[in-house]
Amino acid sequence: MKKKKIEPEEIIEKMRKFCIEEDIVVYLVGGYLRDKFLKRKNKDIDFVMEQDALKIAEGFSKKYNLPIPIFYGRFGTAMIEVNDIKLEFATARKESYPEDSRKPFVEKTTIYQDLKRRDFTINSIAQNLITGEILDPFDGRGDIKRKLIKTPVDPDKTFFDDPLRILRGVRFATKFKFKIEENTLIGMKKNKDRIKIVSEERIADEIMKILECSTPSIGFKIIDEIGLLEIILPEIANLKEKRTHHPCKELFLHTLKTLDNCAKLTKNVYIRLACLLHDIGKPYTLKIENGKVSFHRHEFVGEKMSYNICRRLKISEENARFIGKLIRFHLRPHLLAKENPTDSALRRFIREVGKDMKALFILAKSDLTSRNPKKVKDALERLEKLESRIKEINRKDKLSSFKLAINGFDIMEILKIPPSKKVGIIKEHLENLVIEKQLSNRKRVLKKYIIENAEKLKNLDVIEE
């Protein structure tokens, strides 16, 4: 019989009973409590106590046969993971920060002082698990009702101590669609340069979480308003530059609109990141010829730039290649949709894009940001018609999973040539012949063709990018 999955509410009730039995005072704090007031679900549960957190965590896990707690000595915290629920036990603490670091000096304190050192009032609420009493010394519940992001103490101190809180505030404002209180915003602007003491990993984590929100453009507009965009995403900040008075798209606003369009179509954060980066090559390729603005080959420049950004954002190599590929091909669906291409041309396109075709069309559809509704409607219809044709061809030919029956080593052995770009060109030529049904995809047939056309294949032109 399948074991019943434990819910966060059950764990909290077990903790309440444990507190009564052991005669200890434990408080529910942080995101779980905040999200309860917001009527949202949260599986990260934070418990704070003025006693030894590790001792209480060990007693609780032993009583209910839970995993052994992981202890983080420097902060006096312990973590238990139950299924996909994270329980954190922390001794109430206050912190003081050195000027050049986010790593605080920590000492034990009262629950009030613990709430005071937190980032925002909406996270500075506690509930006594035995009595149910709510401690809200900074009116966090009021700010939840007012939809306001505000620091519990002087914002200058909050952000000077830990500048990552600036991005956390932006993330909360984006996620909950809250406004940042005026003095809090001033404090963010004043301390923006201190973000440089924060590790790339922590900055990347916040940027990716902003991208996961339902309207991510809110966050990037606030980041821009604070003055952080030039520091953490200079390639996006560069889209704001006006290098010509000639009428052309406002690249920054177009990019944010593309991003929001994408957020309506997919939750895949890597497709969303591709949308954010899809035009970063344009400022470097802008030309005006005969009164016309062009960004020739901006997709290739953007692809190369995206790999550096992905490295900073700690994106895996596989996902970085996926993002780069979407940027490289993002114009192709629009061009093909206008050309009414042959099935042969579409087969080659399917072969190039492979399994990422659906993601590419999400980006292409998101990229339609004209203020003219008819223009958008017509372009969308063309894209959908093209996508249907591609699906039908792929259904019949299974091209996205196509694999040539011979490889580069076979080609080198038959033609007696060394490893070089030429091998890839010959392989691509053979793939096209198979895709266009001029050759059968059988090893014997392909080898025979190579032997019979050896000189012709050796003399194929090197196709430059």
C-alpha cells in the first residue's frame, strides 16, 4: 500500500504537540507564514526558538522518526528534509556585518531582535506555535494588505549589511506584484554598488527566480530603475542605448515585452532567458544604409555573447547550448513563414533545429510585439501555419530524431582524409541527400556513394558561417 504523503500543515501540528510536551516555545516565521497570509502554498517551513535549535531539531526528528538534521554551526541552524518539504530550525539571532562581506558575526538574542534583523516587514512576522499568538512588531500584515515591500529598520542599514536583499526585494515585488516603499527604494539605489561583494551564484539565483515570475518584466524594470542593470546584466542595459535618431524598435522595452509574452506560453526558465537575451547582439550590429536600419547577423553575435552570460548565471553547458541555439535561429521561423518554403527546405530546417523546434516557435511567437494588432495576428497565423507543416513533415519522416547511418570516422576512412572542417561539410551534404530522399539512409548505400563520388566530395566548398 502506498504511504500517504505528509503535508506541511501536519508537520507544523506535530511540532506544536512536541512544543507542548517538551514545554518549549517555538515560533513559526518567514516565508511559510507570509505565504499563509497571502493564501499561497509554501513548502519551506522555518522554526525559530530562543533555545538550542540543534537540540530541539534532534529531539523532534527522533520522536517522529524523521531524517537526521544537518547542522550549520556558524548560524546555529539545523535542516531536515521530509519528502520535498524543508524544515529549518534556527536559534534566534542578531547579526553584525563587516563592511566588505555578507558573512555576519552572529550572536543569540530574543525573538523580537531576530525579527528586527530580517529583510522585509512581510518576512518579519512570527507565530507562537503553542498559543497561536502572532508577533508582528513591524506591521508586516499591514504591508501585505497594502501590497508593499518595506524594510523593518532603516533601509540603508538593511541593504548595506546585505546587498543581496536588494535583489530579494525586487523578486518579492515581481512575484507578488507589490510596490517597493519609497524610502526602501532610495536605500536600494544608495547601496546598489555594494552588490559587487555578493557572489555570482547568489546573484544568478535571484535573477533566475525573477525569470520564473508570471510577469518577469516588472523585476527587470525595477532593477533598471535602481541602477543595478548596468552592474549585473550590462548586455541588457546596452539595449537601452539610442545610437540613432532613426525610427526603430526600442530594444529594451521590446525585449521585456517578448519576455512577458513568453511567460504566458511556457514556464521553462531557459526559454524565458533566451527571450531576454535574443536581441543582445543588435547594439553591436546596428547599421544605417540608404536610410534603413539593419542589424545584420545580430543573431550570431548574440549567440556568442549568450555563452558568457550563461557562464555568469551558472547555467549548465547543455542549457547554455540550448539558449544559444534558440538565439541563433530565432529569426528563421519568421523568414520561412513569409517565404512559403518547399518541403525539402523545411526538412533541412527540421534537421538543423531538431528536438528544440517547439521552444524555437515559442520564442518566435513571443517576439511579435508590434502595436498593430492586425500585424501581430497575421504574423502569428503565418507562424502557426508553418509550425503545422513542420509537425506534419516531422510526423511522416521523424526528422528531429534523424541520425545518419555513417559517421565522420567512416567518411575519413573511406576518403583517406584527416579530421577537418571538410568532414563535417561532407557529412552535412550526405544528410541533405538523405533528407531530400535522393539517397537511402543505409550504411552500404552511403559508403558506395562516397566511393563513387570521392573527388566531388573532396572538392566541396568550405561553407563559411
